[in-house]
Amino acid sequence: MTDLDDPSTYERLDPSGLHLRLKGLPAQCIQAWLQAKNTALPEDWRQCTEVIILGMGGSAIAGNLVADLAGPSSEIPIRVVRDFQVPGISAGSKQLAVVCSFSGETEETISMFNQARSAGLAMAAIVGGGTLGRIAADAGISTLIVDAPGEPRSAVGYNLMLLGSLLDQIGAINITDAEVTEAIAAAESMVAQVGTSIPTANNPAKQLATELFGGLTLVYGGGSLSGMALRWKSQLNENGKSWAYAELLPELFHNSVESFPGGPEIRERTTALILKPNQTTAELGRRYTVLGETLDRFDIKNRVFTGIAGGVLAQSLSMNVFGDHLSYYMGLLGEINPSETPSINASKGRLSTTE
């Protein structure tokens, strides 16, 4: 098996330096937060009745993460749409559409942008450039630039902090400078625990990657870590080149648990990763307990990862760092460059071909 403690492994399989981009998440978040605070936004956005975040893939996941920051107490609903069309929008409404695209070339996102613009919605764009960045600027739409290197999924911190600051300024969520400082420190602490220079014997992400390699991974999350379950799943797919699926609590108790008794050969190769917020409601906490008991009853390997003590943003960023490194190490174990996405590229190429 690939030696994760051999420096030559990273030189050979990661020539673009993805591990450096993962390590740079805390600095990326600081830069984005300061940039966004200096961006002036229309005052009437504070009267919006709904925030709709439009995007795909690594550009859209920040929407789920920021919705988790809002929590159930938010007075302004936040939803994420990944599609060609945006349901439930209407001309003259007070809805705010925030379009997220790192490349600025994503077909589905451009389609949603055009629909929202035609409906006359208030709009903002969080982009790295490209076609979407150009047409947003030409239309006079408030635009925040994602100034981060690499692939869209590696810019999650930048996207999250730009989006979080925007929503904080309009009153949809509340993020203080103190909470950001706490979260950055938590992310830096996690980098120090799971970075490439930390040997496997002391590195929980390398250890878990070795355990999961070659199997099926289920990621379960609820409450303020619902979006993080989706993030871990997508990173295990893209960086780890591994089969992974995400399920959310409490919904999984109404369907997924019924599959647990079946297929002993599948159960033997499956591990469930349970992402649990440090603080939960009594109702959600009870469901986490029962989930663990149910997995144990059917001999399905499972591990619980509890958010650090602290605010929701600190839990989110530190958990993100762990999941990113876990997926990265799994790609290396497969002797694959974690940053490349040949299957995604091939699919996009096929979809762009006219029959």
C-alpha cells in the first residue's frame, strides 16, 4: 500500500500541490472575510424574504454550509438549488438570488442565473471569473470575486466566507469577528493534527483513510453538520475516487435504516461515519444515539466524529479540514492524483457534444 509518510509519495502523485491548498484553508478564509467586509451591498437587501443560492458541485456546497450556520432560528429562509431551473421565483418578489460559480462557465448555473435575472430578482454573484463573471459585471450585479487557486472544491473556504459575510450584512445570519477568529484557530489546529507532515501513527486522517480504503463509506450528519455530511461525501468521491453516500438525520430513520439488515457482503465492506454537532437538541441527540445502536446491532462498522467545543463556524471549518485531508489520503492510497477529475471532465465533454 502507498506509504503516506514518504515525502516522495506527494511529489509523485500530487504534482499540483493539492495538499498545500488544503493546508491553506485557514488563510483562505481570513482573506475572503476581510475582502467581503469591504464590499458595499444594497441596503434594501435587508428586506429580502428568501435567499436562494444557485450553483453546482464544489461551488454550491458553501450554500449548504452557510445554511447550517443560520440554523432553524433564522427569520430568512435559505435554500440551495442545483439544477437548470429555479422553482418558486416570481417577478416583483423580495427574493435574493446568489449565484456561485468558481469557473463562471457551469452550464446549469448560467441557466439559473439567466432565469433569475429575467424574473427581475435582486442578485449577487460569487465567481472566479469566466462568462458568468463577465455578464454579471456587465449587468451591474454585485459581484464578489473568489481569489483562490486550484479546483472549485478547494475554494470552499473562500466561497463560505464571502457568502457568510454577505448574508451577515443583510441580516440573514449572524457571524461576528470573534466567531471568525475562533473558527480560523480551530481550522489551524486541525491542520496541525492531520497535515501531510504528521506521521500516520499520530495522524487520525491518515489512519481513517487506511481503514476506509477499498470499501463503501456512508456519511451521516444532522443539525449544523448536515451540509458537512454532503461535503465529506463529495470530497470522498472527487479526491478519494471512492464510493461514498451521504444521509441526513432525522430523515434516514424513515427509509435508510430499513436497508441495514440486508446484504451481509455489503455490510462487511461498509463503514458509517457519523458527524455529530457538539450541541444538539434533545430530539436530535436521541436520534444520534439510536443510529449508533442500530448500526451496532447489524454489525456495521461506524465511527462518531463530534464537533469541537465552540461555535458552529468553528465546528464546521475544523470538520472540513479533517474531511478534506481524509479524502486526499484515500486518493493517494489508490495511487491516483487526488486533484484530477478525469471522469467529471469526460462527462462534461460528452454533454457538450451535439448529437
